[in-house]
Amino acid sequence: MKVIANRAKQRILNGELALGMGLRQARTVDIAQIAMSCDFDWLFIDMEHNSMSIDAAAQICQAALAVGITPMIRVPAHEAFHSTRLLDTGAQGIVIPHVSTEEQARAVVDFCRFTPLGRRSIPGSLPQTRFMPLPVPETVSLINAETLVVAMIETIEGRDNVDAIAAVPGIDVLLVGCTDMAAELGVPGQLGHASLRATLDTVFAACARHGKVAGVGGVYDEALMAEYIHMGARLILSGSDLAFLMAGARSRSSVLRSISLKGKLAAQA
């Protein structure tokens, strides 16, 4: 293929779940192989909530492309340069936080998509096409097809405008940021609350009406994750490197702390 396939998008098109690992602590390229070995489909490179540099993110994107796992960037804001610089250096997806209006969604498409869907500036050769010198029409067509544009719905205004947001051509996924949405609804931390379930119903119904993919992030209770998947979520933020590291570390220290030294010390007395 002339363009590196978007693994997460392929999973979704095949009717499967696309599972993402959030990156908050990782700064080295080996995380791409680690995530692939752990059976994830995409990396959620979180530049909204960490101090990672653009260069570090770009290096991880390149490593992810090499092993066939989809690199996606959550940018910190809606300014075009946050997204375009990473798209030009290997990202196969952009996640925009706090999309609350149709106008914001259209602006996102405008700077994330090449013509005819948007007005993203056309660079030279791209890592997503292995730097092959392709004709411009072929490049823009291939890249548009393999790039996921994800709008996060995490405000009440976004929920209320979700049908108009979902109708915007060029938006692929509506990802509910459940932690922020629960806070907006006045039930912070209650990720199984009825009001959040109702919001998910509203978002998922809009996705179904307009042929968009539904996603969830911030929910890591296994029973709730299963419920929301059965409701229709397909793009799943499954947890972060920090959470996985701490869970593994806690498990090991717990095992070792449980080993009693009393009997051995008594025998030595």
C-alpha cells in the first residue's frame, strides 16, 4: 500500500472495538511496541494533560507507524497549529477536546482535512505515505481516507448540539469524555449516574443517525465499560500508561508485603 493503514479505523469498519492506550508518562518510542504487544490498536497521545513536547510526540508517532499501531493526538486546544504540526509528522488521528458547537466542529474539519473536505495546508512528502513522492491529488485522497478526526463531547452545550456536530462531514467519531461530562452534569466522579447514561444515549443516537462512530473515555470500571460498549461505544480509551504502571506496581508490592517474616524470625531466634 502507498499509505500506512489506520489500524483503529480498520477495526471499526470491521465491526470490532478499537482499543486505545493513553500516554501520560511515556516519552520513549518503545511504548509503541509495548502497546502493540499488549493488543491495543491505537495510542492516545495526550498533549492536553501532560508536558510532552511536540518532538517527543512526533517520534512516538513515527514508531507507531512502523509497527502498525495508530498514533492519535489529543491536542490541548482548538488552534490549528496544534493539530497540523502533528498530522504532518505522523499522526493518523486528532482528538479535539470540548467540541460544543457545529461551528467548532466545522473549524476542526477545516484544519484537519485536505481539500475538498477542508483547507489543511498541503506539505511535502509525509511519513504516513512512507515519504513517497506521490502526486498531490493522490496524497490528499489517501491521507484524508486514513485520518480519524475525533470530536470530544464533554460539555452540556456539546450534548445539546450533538446532532448538529454529528452531521458535520469530515468528523468521524464523537468521543464522550465521561469524567468532564459527569462534572458538567453536577455528578463528578459518578460515571454510572443516570444523567451520564442519558447523555451517552443522546450522543450514540446522533452517531447512529449520521453514520458516525461513538466512543468513550474516562470509564475504567469493567462492568460500566461493558455496559457502555453494549450501548454502542466502539472507540474505547482503555486506560493510561500511568494507571497500568501503578496497578502492576501495587499488585507486586502487595504480594511481597503479604509474605510474613514472623515465622522465619522466630525460627532464627
